[in-house]
Amino acid sequence: MQTIYFDNAASSWPKPPQVIEGMKEAVELYGANPGRGSHAMAVKASRILFECRKNLSKLLQVNNPNDISFALNTTAALNQGIKGFVKEGDHVICTNVEHNSVRRPIEYARKARSVSVTYVKTDTRGILNIDDLKAAITSKTKLIVCNHSSNLLGSILPIPEIAELCRKHGVKLLVDAAQTAGTLPIRIADMGIHMLAFPGHKGLLGPQGTGGLYVEPELELEPLMHGGTGSQSEEIDQPTVRPDRYEAGTQNTPGIAGLNEGVKFVLKETVESIHQKEWGLTQRLMAGLMEIEGVTILGPELGQNRTGIVSFTVQNADSSEVAFILDQSYQIAVRSGYHCTPLAHECAGTLANGAVRSSVGFFTTDSEVDMLIGAVKEIAKHFVNKV
């Protein structure tokens, strides 16, 4: 029996066939270094990278594709955005539902650069009161970093309202789009986002080891990586031209070729239709789980806006045990534990035993959702009746 996959919040699976073909073609036909040579294979590799940048720009509504630099993943992009921007004595604001990819670089900056940090609290379902965020801003606030959607709760933060607050106070906004790129509409210019970190391997349906960072044209970051770029090689310093400034070393050409095909797939299907499909699956899953005795769903309530993440707990059960049974007895893949976001678990009150995270994707079916509901019902019956 093939695995029934509900771990799309970690990496989407399966991938569209053209993603695999794009990677295969890159390795077989033009496996040379992009931007490092003038021969035909190198030129072809460079063109694929630029084509991917252009398609990402179309998807995210970015004016200049060169304002998007490729990164290993969202984590690398967030590190570049945070560490490349904050300076000694700055004040940074984020929320209490952030991933460790935000929290740890922020805490590093606190220790290494005497940066002060404020974590603004959401409610237990991950809903942010914009007035609480406004109250945290001081004259020293330089940056707000927040996710577009919590990777535990599925809640969606009001990015346009946060961006408007940043504009009024002269604060920069860095958005972690790990759970929304490709599944929620993101219009960078209209939304007022200054930096956006995104993965290639989740909603964009590309391979692991891909992602990127958008940086607005007026904003200059200190590069985290220094080295070869194929441009301005005679200079001792890192090039100032984009995207080379933030892309030292050989890029993951096969991965980016696959990402390009994933982005083209998303553009063809449209983000709006993908979101509607995942929304329907999510509501079906929530409605079924809500009927099971002993099961508690985290995040926004049924009918409220959220991404395709449905995390839940089972009474008297550790989340890891539930996930293990789902995998071994039902061939259903979910994620358990703390999901690299302990602050969100504190918020939801699940720090003791963690939570089971199920997450739908574009290729999830109604029947798979029903199978997950049936499996959880059987498992919960065993634990709830424990003495």
C-alpha cells in the first residue's frame, strides 16, 4: 500500500512529473556552472536560473527578477534577511508563533549585537491583535519579522495591516512565507513587504534544497556568504550587483530547474484555485476530526481562514505515539512533536506532549482525508478509554 501523505507543511509530495523531468534534463543536458562560462551549456544553465527568477517574479508580483536571490531553503533566506539587516542596538519585533528559523537568528542577534527583541503574543488560536503589535513599536524598532502562516496552527497573520503599520513608523518588514508561497496569494508590492523568504519544496512544488529571498531595491543587506560569483571577479569585495551579491558559489542548477517547473505548474493552476482546493480539504478534515471524542484541533475554528495545516491532540496520548501508529498501522504520514516552534506550542498549551500535525497539499484527495479521519477515530477510541 502506498503511503497516504499528510506532511505537506514539511515538504510537498508527490511532485508534478515535469519537476522531475526538469531536474533530469538539467543533469543530463546542461550540467555546467551557471554564470561561470560562455560555452553553450553554461549559458543554458544561466538561462534556466533567470527563467525561474522571472516566473517567481510573476507569481509574487516583483518588478525586477534580480531582486530575488536563490537560497538553500527558507531558513537560509531568513538568516540572510535578519543577520544581514539588524545592527548593534536595534529593536526587533516578532510574534510568539514563529518558527525557530526566525527565533534562533533573532536570539543570536540579541546575544551577538545587543539587539533587543519583543515577542508579541497572539491568542491561543494564533490570531494577532494588530493593536498589540502597534503598542510594541518604539523609536528604536527597525524590523518586524513574522510568518504569513503558523506552521503549527495554520493561522494567517494580517500582512497588509502589518505592512501599513511598518510604513507609518519607518520599520522594515520581513515575512516568512514558508507555509504560504504557492498556496496563498502574495503580491509583494501591493502588500508593502520589504523582504520575503520562501521555500521551493513546499507550496511551490519544487525539490528540497531550493528557496529564495526577495529584497526590495532600496534595501541593502550585508551578505552572509562571500566568494565566487562569476561577476566583478577583479574586486576584493563581494559584488554590489544583484542577485550576485547574495549568491556566492555554484547554485543548485538541477534543483532550480525543478523549482522552475513547479512554479510554472502553480502559475497554470493559479494560487487562488490551489488555495480553494486545499481550503475544502482542510474544512472536510476539521469537520471529521471534530466529531471524534477526545480529539482537540488547534488553530482557527471551522470556517475561519487558515492554511492547509490541521494540528490536533488526542486525549491521554503523546503526539509521537499517535503519529507512529498512523505510520505503522495505517501507512499515513503525519508530523508529531514540536515542529520547531516551541513558542507556538506554549501559545496553544501543548508544550507537554506536542501535537500531531496533518497538512494537505494539491494532490491530496477527499478519500485520503476520510481515511485519516477513520484512522484517528480508531486510535482515539483506544486512548480515550484508558484508565
